Amino acid sequence: MKRVWFAGAAATIFAMQMTAGELQRDVLSIDYTKEKGLAAAAYRGGQVVVWDFESGRVKNAYNASAPRSTLNLPLVHFSADGRRLAFTQEGDAGLVSYSTDNGASTVLVPHRLLVKGITAFSWSQADSMLVAIGRDIFLIDVQGHTQWQRRLETRAIITDVAWHPSEKYYTVATDGGELSTWETASGRLVASSKLEMGARSAAVKVAWTSEDSLIATVHGASLAVLDPETLKPKKTTACNCVDFTWSPGGKEIFAWAPPNISVFSEAGQRTREMRTPFDGEGPIAWAGEGRVLTAFSDSAVVLRDARSGKIIRTFAP
């Protein structure tokens, strides 16, 4: 188990190593839990920082001495109730979960399963999770037990996996633009399609924003509203999108398209853009009450007003 560093010690050690150039600075993943009042970010070098949402103070820091390069994509996600924080790391465990109540840790994916790195994972409402490793999808329970493993018949690598709101189905995206929806219990293929990407390969992100609304982005190229039954695009818009999030019910889609936040309607129509001074790639996450979290300069995360883009609060590592 990796060490957990708390409050002032966490901030001091993490900041010293970042300043010294020992670790990589880019924020690759952000999440927020209203239930526990916490925000978290995963950095390119594998470090994870957790803040108190209201004060902006560092509460915990994990993997402070992580290596420069990682097999797994650095990712961090809270469970639906906020009681658990899961993140990828290197070493004996590829994916771990920590209790946000008492700090107890559980290995969810041991290193022996990592033929390739973890590229995505998604919590269910019941605290199990879908984990993407290479061309395989695993369903893993909160104790770290594998319920099933399924392999896609493709040469492409899975870049995202998303639960349907009912959790009776899940949808998978690959870097070849392949999209497929599967029945969770039986593994039956429900629908499949392929995005137009030409000869290039790129990370494709996919999410169900409501029961009958499915969105996909091709990294740096486009945002598409998909037919939920066929997975074929109903509307595709050119967009330098690197990540997206959405307001409740999927009424608005917020895409980070550096240096802008591009806002789309649920039908995929671009409605407005908010320009920011930060032109780096990074994640974006809905933070409730008309607010979004984005990456910012100097390894910080900022809370923005979703209407104006104005910074409300800064979370410094």
C-alpha cells in the first residue's frame, strides 16, 4: 500500500518535488463529490491530491514519489456516494480504493492483471466498477474481486467505458473510433458503430448524459451526439475537445477545447464559448450548482462559474 500524506505535510512535500522538476505537472483527471465535500486530481506522473472543496485546502496526497512515466493512465474517481476514492498507480497494485471516512485501502486491480495499462474505469451506483485494460473490460466489486472479464474482438485499444444510467448496459469506445453497447449481465452485444476518423487513431471519450442521450468526443477533433439505439452519430461538430462534462439531465455539454470552454446543447449545437487564459490540455468536471472544475496553470485546479467561466476558487497542490 502506498503511503498517505496528510494536510500540511502533503502540500509541502508535493510542492517541493513539483518545484524541483522531479514530477510531471499536468492534471489529467479531476473529480468532485458533493456528499463528502471533496475534490481530487490525478497528475501525469501518477500523483493524486485531494482538497476540501469549500476551503481549497489540501487534505490528502498520494503517490508523492511516483515515477516519471506510468503504465496506467493517471485517473481518479469518487464512488457515487463519495465514500471511496479510486485511482490508478504503479507498483504492486494498478488500481486502489481508499475510504474517505477512515483511509482504509483496498487493491482493486493487482499488477498481475496489467498486460497493458488501465485506460479507463467507471464506478457503478452499487460500488462495483468497469475497468478497461487494453482490449479487455473487467467488472470488479468493491473488495477487488473480478466478477467477469470480456475481450473486444478488435485491434484497437479501449479508451473509455461508461455505464448506462440503468446499469443494465455499458458502452465502450476505442482509439479506432469503434463504439459498442453491451448487456451487463449476459455480455450480449446490443449495438455497435464506428466514428469517422480516417486513418488516425485518437482517444475517444463516451458518456451517457441521460437515459436516452449519448455523447462521444474524438480527442482534438469532434463532438458527436449519438443515436442511443444504433450508436450512429445524429450530429457531429468540429471541436478541439479534450474532455467534456454535462449539467444535470444532459441539458448542456461543457467541453474543454483549450483555451476555451465550448458549451453545447443536448442536441449538439454549439451555443457559446468562454475563453480562458489557460491553453493546456486537461480535464473538466461538473461540480454542481452551475460550476465546473478545470485544470489551470502551475498544476492548479480551478472552480469556474459555468455561465461566465469566471474563477471562483483555486485548488493548489
